[in-house]
Amino acid sequence: MPSHAVFAALSPGFCLIGPVGWGELLIILFLVLLFFGPKRLPEVAEAFGKSIQKFKKASRDMKDEIESSTSKKPEDMTEGKDKQG
């Protein structure tokens, strides 16, 4: 899979700037290393990984909620109205 396909899957708006090649990825990684330093890089990577996990979990939960609410039968929805009022 091309590297730009990974980024396009993560962020649909990202593909507007064009594909990101290995050279660009190496420059970005170098800048991150330069900015945070080798001692803080593991902490930053761990925090980034946890953030990605939380985002994926929230997305999955929202998707499950939407699917469960749209999969209800119309009879189930009318029964809920009768019970409430």
C-alpha cells in the first residue's frame, strides 16, 4: 500500500496536499526528533498511540450507537413513544 493511502485513510482532508512519500516522512520524523529530543520521543510516541486508541474507540462506539439506533424496527420506536407519554 502506498504511504499516501495510509494518510488518506487517517484523514480525508490530508490528501488535498498530495501524496506523502518516504522522503517527506523521514523529514517529519527528523523534525519531531529534533523538536522533542531522543529522551522525550518515547513519551511522545506513547501519548500519540494512546490518543489514537481513544479516538478509534470513540469512533467505534459512535458507529455502533448509530447502527443500533438505525436498526430498530418502526414498531420499537412507536412502543417507546407510548410508554413515555
